[in-house]
Amino acid sequence: MEKVLKLGLIASLVFVLGFAFEASMMLPAVSETGQGMMIKLSAKTIPGTGKTLVATEPLVGFDTQQSEKTAVELAKRYLGLDELDKDIVFVFQTDSSTIDGGSAGTAMTLLAMAVLTEQQPAEGITVTGAIGSNGDIKHVGGVLQKARAAAAEHMVFLIPAGQEEQLIYSNHYYSPKSGLYIEEIVPVRINITEYAKENWGLEVQQISSVEQAAEMIFTELNLTRPSSQTPKLPKFESDLTRLDQLADSMLARAERAVGASNSSIAKNYLDLAISVESGHSYSRANYAFLALVATDSSSYSDFIANKLAGQLSSMSSSDPIWRGEAELRLIWALFSETEAKNARAEWLMISAQMVTDELIGDDGISPNKASELADQAIIDAKEILELYKAAGADVTEAEKNLDFAIKGYEVGLYFGSLMSALDSNAWARAAGEAIYPGQAINIVVNQTSWNSTGWTEAYRRHSLYLLDQANSDPALFEPAVFSAYRAVFHRDAFIDQGFLPIDFEFPEIQWVWLVVLVLSAYIWKTRKPKTQLNQTEMMHLVEAKTGAIKHLEKLRQDGEISQKSFTSLMEELK
């Protein structure tokens, strides 16, 4: 009764404010107990300034609220409207206490069109589907349960194209021996169009776009697909110092390697790296990396990679995001068995170079704290992955990164494991929520609400760079969404995690292997033709640097130099 009164109050307020038009549709949904059900979704216009509003009961989750905003923006683009002199109010009528998810996105777009053109949608038709980039209809979950609910109302059911094949579970009995009967629940693949018709008398049709759905819903509405509206690539200063240096180093190595190579592919990647505008460090480094890989000029050492991993696993970090990014690339080097050896070698060299550039301080995040964060992130990533997988999204990249997270965790690379789990989460959302303008895209585009530097700012800029490139190559849109989510998740990875005092120790074995790797990478990349450095000469250099590091550490422990001086001297030594 209280719910009816609240909805009635909303209706009364709409009337008083000057109600203009109302349209509604019956939609199939999945209840909190997993059963199919029908709900009523209404859209109304009231005088306003173009806001999208929603009734607050039942409680509407964030994903549904985001879908409402996306639906209205998409409807405006389809109809060629820039500004509105009215607000649109969505009202859900259901017995459920909560509404969430993106599966009502198509219906919301159609209803927004209905109230903006003052047309009533056809009766007897219902639809499910999330809204994708430029009007694509994306896969959703619970199609079979929704079909059963639609059948009970004798409606035509529109589903996303590609979701015709569904799983049902059948009871199978067999007797392995006399007197023993076993029941198995066996998954069976069905064609829902045929199955629903034969069993429930339900007509099911597949749709791939909003305009295709609109043709069936409206009698007088001819739509053309709107053009892509990605934000213009902004100009940035080269103010990501360490990342700029890392990118410049990779570009220089790529130029030398490509110069000694006959690979046209490597040359193309190098040209792309050089053409990237100033301020987009990660985008430039990414192309330089691809150029280096294409030259096939590097060799990978599993022995050194495992030594480096073993030493990092016990080290706290005052620079946890930077450490996480370094370990992330080490995890790729260790566990990308299907990748070419030279790709793994480049990841290993980048990881080692980043570790030597890590900032040193008096406090930071311990491996134990990083392991707790990684453990929870892996659980969260698995839940998100399964959610979008069930909805029909291609979660191949998400699964790969979740596997990296688990393997990194097993060898004690907790900072990198955390970043891998966050990347898995980001890929799953990118696969299932490639919606423009999406949640993460809005955040990274709006620079005024962004507060981050370093890697996460570089990822934000890379997302904007990919969005700009997606104008000519739509396949880059999903990676752009991934990079946007990645920027947000990595930025918040250690938020509200108090830094605790830590004591840095530099055991000889730890620095020996790190310095061997860095020196070998440097000498290999910079030596002149026919100049050789034998193993003995290499170890002399290693011992010299190791001795200097140990000497500085002893001076710091004895109080002869301050922590600030120690840090400065370490930077000079590197």
C-alpha cells in the first residue's frame, strides 16, 4: 500500500508540474529467486532542463541508472536533438525491492524515443537487451527465464542477436547395475526460437540494433544510426616524468633495433610510436614495445625472471602502484607461455628497469597487505567475469588476466597479482559494458573530476587516445573502455590503505640478480657492433654496484647519512 501511495505521489507531482506525455512497456525480468517475471516500465516527460530522473522505489542500482542516462542520450542522438526543455522520468512498477543491471537498456531507449516523439509503443511486444555503442544491442542474462515470463503474457519477445542458443538442464536416469538408479542433471543446448514456440507458443525474434527494434515497436518512426561521437583528443603536456623517461628509453631502443632489422612491421610500429602526440607516454611506449617485439632481437631468460620474482616477493614498497605495474609486467613475462620469447624478454627488461626506478621512502605497503588486497580483488574479478560470461559477453581477455592474477599470487608477486585481477575486472566490464557514454569513459573524459598522476593518468590518456582512433577503427572502442576502467581501478587500488613504517634491506643476492638483468639489458642494447663483454667482466660490474649499494646502506644504518641523502645517492647510482 505504501509503495502504491509513493508512486501515486510521483504521478500527482508530475500532473501538477505539467505532465506532457507518458509511455510504458511490460518487460521480462529475473526475480531475486531466479524466476522469470514481468514488470512495468514507464517513461514520462515533465518541464525541465534535460535531466534523467528515476523513481526511488524500488531501489534502482547504479548500472540501471547508468543505462537510463545512456538510453536518453542515445535517443536524443537518434532523433537529432541537442538540448531538451523537459526532463524524462522513468518509473519501475514491481514487487522486487531492487532493480539493477543493464538488460532494460533497449526498452529505456525505445521509451525515451516514445515520449520525445509522443508515440505509444506497440502493445503485445516486449524486449530485453543492453545498449551498446551507437545503438548496438548487447547480450544479457536470464533469456530463458524471461522468455517463459513473456509467454505467460502472450507477447512477442525480442532478444539480442546471437542469444538464440540457450542451455536448459534435463534430468537423466540410468542404472549401472540391477537395483541401483542414478539421477544426473544434464545440460542440453536448445534453440530458444524453436523451443519457445513448441512448448509455450511464444514467438521469439532476434534484433541487433535499436533501429531494428524501433521498426517493430513504432508505426511512424524512421531512424538512421547516429555517427560515432567520441571526444576530441585533448592536448597534454609531457608531465609524467618517470613514464616519459620510460617511454623515451623504449623508443630509443626501438629505433636502434628497427634500424638493424628488415622488418616492415617493426618499421610501421616505430612510425606509429613517433607519431603519437606529446603527453601520451603509454600510447607511445605501447607502439615502441610492439616495434621491439617485431624485430625479434631479444632473448628471454626464465632463470633471471624467477630470480627477480623471488626477491620482489619479500619487499615492501613505498611506491605501490609503480611496484604493481612492474610486477604486472614480470607476471606477463613469466606466464605468457603462448607469447613469443622476445615479447617476454621485453616485459622482463621493462619490469627490471621499473624496479630500479621505484621511489624509496620510510613507509609503505607490505607484501602481507598487498596479498590481502590481491586476494579480495581476485574474488571480485571472478564474480564479475562469471556475471558477464553468463550474459554472453566474450570474456577471453578477462579470463587470461584472472589466470595471471592467480599465478602471480602463487609466486608471491602480490602487487602485480592485484593489478592483474583489476585488469580482469576491467576487461570483463569492457566486454559486457561497451556502452557510450559508459561509466568509466565519463570519468576519464571529465578531467576536472580526475585526480591522479603517473600510471593511472597515463592509462586515462591512453583511453582518450584509443577513443580518438576508434573513429576510424571501431574495434578499438572496447580496448578504450578497458583502459578507462583500468585507470579508475588502478588509481583506487591502494586508496585508504595506510602506509606503515618499513625497513629496506638490500641482501646481496637481491641486487646481484637485479643488476645483472639491468646491466645485461643495457649493454646488449647499447654496445657497438663486434664489442663483446664476457661473463667475468659482467660480474665485475655487478660486484662494483652491489658493493656501492651495501656501503650506502651501512652508512644509513650507522646514521652517517640521512634517509634523504641515501635516497638521493641511490638515484645517482642508478
